[in-house]
Amino acid sequence: MYPRTPDGWTAIERAKVGPFTTSVTYRRPDGSLSHWRSRVHRKHASALSRTRAKPARHWWFAPDRASWWIGVLFALGSTCFLIAPFPGFLQLVGSGADGIVFFVGSIFFTAAASLQHIEAINADRGPADAEEEGTGLRVLTIEPGRIDWWATLIQLVGTVFFNLSTWDAMQSGLSTQQENRLIWGPDVLGSACFLIASYLAFAESCEAWGRWKPGDREWRIGALNMAGSIAFGISAIAAFVVPSTGTVLNLAWVNGFTVLGALGFLLGALLLLPEAAEGDAEASAAAG
């Protein structure tokens, strides 16, 4: 069962989202209490992003932690999706270069999502101590009982769909049927994956369905990503190519909601940087 309860600890309160545990309050053998939270744990108790024995640092700079690079890579990908839809940018660089910007942005998303999933599966299995040294880096696990495993994996799958759609969008001479099958189809599937993953990650940060916690940074990150995913979904639906006319359903919505979606993910990614860089004292306070 995740999280693994340390010897001598007693779980006195457990919050869940569906079948997934999002937080647990433990009583230690000495009578003190310890509060475990899923998101805080995976961000600060992963072999790739561990804060233990790490010095304090500037609030935004922590390149020795995977969680910091996740924020940087998502920010770069979001920036590409933010600038590429603007008509002025398209006129400036041309459709070919504009398509490349979208594709490069999707690659940044995939790199970030891959690192995010690896970070999650390399988190300690319990709240007390680190995994034994020599365990090695995990690159693949099957852990359907973890909400963060599902959220990070589904988002990774979504980025691959975006890779496919943005790559095919650079091809010329496609028929309307091919555009809907090769570009619109993967775009919609990728957006659906982002929406599901963002909802799971948001629920993880809420610790329960729909809990209002705007004062928490992790809640704001989840809310921004959720809003961004909704906007990407609207953009994807509006990009359907109408067979009778050969034009997209609503080009203004495609561009406008792509920009809004990218902005949501960009702001969420920027908030990941101080979260990744916080020192042991701050991380302990957030978890305890």
C-alpha cells in the first residue's frame, strides 16, 4: 500500500481522492505527529529531487534537482506555444518556421513530462527514510494505486500525441480527411490526456475533490495547469477541419485558446522553480 507506513508509526487520518491516498497524518512512536502529502513527497523525496543534505539556495535556481528542470522545460515548451499562434509571428517567420516552433515546443513538453514521471516513480515509498542506497534509478514501474503515477504517465502520453500532431502539421499537401486524422485526432487525444492528468494532479494538490486552497503554491500550480488544459481542449475542438469547406471550425478560438492554455502552463511552470529550490527547512514545514 502506498505510502508505506514506517515501523512504529500509526496512521490516524487519511485523505483520499477516489482510491488514491493524497495525504496521511501519522503518530510517531514518541507521540509527535507527521503529515505526509503526496505532491510534497514526490517533489522533495525523490532520488532525482531530494532536498535532504542540500544547501539553501536562491529561490529560483536549483539545477541539481530534476524538479527545477521540469519547470524550465515546461516553461520553454509553453513559451513556444504562446508565441507561435500569434498572426504577427506567423507573418514574420512564415508557416514553415511557425510549425517548427510548435513542434519544438511539443518536444520540450515531452522532455519535461518524461522527467516528471521518472521523478515520481523514484520517490521514496514511505515518509520516514530514503530508499536503500544501491536501489538504482527506476525508469519503468507499474503502480496503479498512486495518483501521481497516473497523472504523470497520462500527461507523458499526451505530450507524445502533441509530438505527432505538430509533426504532421508541418507536412504539406494533406487532404481534409488526412488533416483531421493525422493532426486534429492526435491533438484532441493529447488535449484529453492533459485534461485528465491535470485534473488528477489538481486533486492531488487539493488532497480531496475540489478543496479550495488558493493560499497554497502547489494548489495554484495545479489550478493553472487545469485551466491551461481546458483552454488547450477548447482550442483542439475548434481546430476541426470542416469537410465541406476545408477550413477549421473556428480559427480565432484555435489561436486564442492555444495562447491562453500556454499562458496557464507557463505560469504554473514558473511556480515550479521556487518549489524546487526551497531548502530543507521550507520543505519540512510544507510536509509537516
